[in-house]
Amino acid sequence: MVKQIRFNGIDRLYDAYSWRLTRRAKRVWRSGNVLQGEELQNLEKQFCKKYKRRFAVGVGSATDGLYFAMRAVGLNKGSTIICPVLSYIATAGSIRRLGAKINFNDVDERGNLGNLKFQQKPNAVVYVNLYGNPVDYKRLRQYCDENRALLIEDAAQSQGAHIGSWPNKLLSGQLGDISVFSFDPMKNLPCFGSGGMILTDSEMVYEQLISLRRHGLQGRAVSYGYNSLIPEDHCAQLSFLLDKFDSLQSKRADVVKLYKKLLPYETFISASKDTTSSNHKLVIMSERRDQLKSYLEKHGIETKIHYTNILDKVTSNYYPVAEKICTQALSLPVYPFLSDDEVRYICEKIGQFNGV
């Protein structure tokens, strides 16, 4: 009988904690306070404490979060922003929504921002820890400091990642002048819906974010913002899962270790030696990527291609590293409740495809 292994395991996450998650949601529903209540405030406090940031602002999605972050730090239509040419469309889409000029940049072999060679000084650099692998932070921070540019961390894929080790460990979420997490159902800390969190140390930026997420209201003043809130039941569940987060990350890391043990001949896109990945995605490179994907699908294994195209469709610039990743990268199932037997089965089928 052919196994059926789904790419995403949020259903298994729910099964593992079903009564505790459901109880928290029911408590909110019974209270009648389903928006802008104590659950959101408590979740924001948890994030401030865990990531050692002064302020946290929950919003309806990380896409909104990126856009709000740019507006809150003063970026506008006249700004120039560096952006990786390989990422989910929301990264560049947030800049387009702002109306700013994008300077796309090729990536390194890990899919993160490569060397920055623009002569025109940018107002900001938006970077992504792609697949959950931390970027070369010191290089980006030095570049931004030298050019007096803001550093905006798109941490949608990298909650749980970090640079260095204790006592000098820096967590993803601490690395940008402003940082944005995602609670999309595919993420390491998933929501059973949608949500995002913006982290900052600036009180002025915090006040702007609070206004933007609720129609731009500031007392009696009106500046026109958006309606972008996390429902209280989602906040209650996220608060519970945040307490479980480190143990879930440990299980996810064990799954990755087994994959790499059983597939020593494969080329993985992995974190650098001085960093720890969130293991949001487990990505292998294959010149026969499309055939491998079809083969695994026939054997009941769901995989994904992230990403099929680069983000720059306007200029004729050549981005060799990003374009290679687009044609060769395949994401394998990876989540805390993927069993050892399932990992072995996936690796066995990959081995059979490769004649190993």
C-alpha cells in the first residue's frame, strides 16, 4: 500500500494538543471578547520577553506586518529599498504596495542576500532568512551602518533560528531595526488561520504600528490605516504553542538530522556553521528536480517547489544563483510529528530514484 505523506503537518499538531487548543478557543468564544482583548496583549508580552524587544505588535498577517513596518519607520514612495530577488512574493509585494523603488539583489548559495554592490545608497535593506537559514548578519549590519540605511528583517520563515551561541546568541527577531514574524499555517509557530507579529525597540514606531493596524486611529485624529488584527482565539492558541515552541523545534531538528544521516549524498541548502536554522523548510538541490517530484508524488509523498520564479520581472538583470535555485530546489516534508518510519520511507524512495 502506497503511503500518503502530506507536506504540512498542522493537522498532526492539532491532534497532539487538540483538547488544550480547543479549550482555549472556547474560553475566548464564551467571553464574547473576540478582538483586541487580553489574549492579544498577553501574546505581545510573551514575544517581547522571549525576543528581548521593547515592543511587539500583532497584526492580521506578516504581509501586512512588512508593509506596516516600512511605513512606521518612515519609508515612502521616494525611498529606495534593497530586496533579495528570491523570496516569497510578499517580500517584494510589500515594497510595491508602499510605492518605493526596489533594487533587487542576487542571493548566495543559501538563498540569502548576496554581496551588495549598488552605487546608489539605499534607504533600507529588507532581507529574508530564506528556508529558515540566518543571513550573514554582520555583513548586512555593517553595510546598513555605513550607508545609514534601515535593516528590516523578514523573519517569516526563521522563528527559532539564531546566530552564534550562548552567551552571545542572537535570535531571529532580534536582528532587524524592525523584525516581522509570520503565523501562517505553514510556519514553525502556526496559527489556525492567519497572523503576524512586528518587533521593535522604538516607542515612536510602536505607536505608528498600533495606529496602522486599526484604521489609523490615534485618539480623535484620523490618518487612515487598515483593519489588521489577530482574532483573540488565535492569540490564545498561539500563546499556548509559544510555550511549547522550543520542544517542537527540537523535534523538528531531530527530523532534519535523520534526513541528512540517510541522505549523505544529497546537496541540502543548509545554514552556515556559525548559525542555527529554524528548519522551516528542508530543501535539496537536484538537476532532475521535476522528475524527482513526480516520482515521489507517485509514491504518496507530497513535496513543494519554493520558488519557481525570481521576483524581478521588469529588468533584464541576470541573477545566476537565484535562477539555479529556482530550477533545482525541492522542499521535502519536515515537521515535528513526522515519524522516523516516514522519513526512512521518503529517503528510500529518493535513493531508488537516484539508483543508490
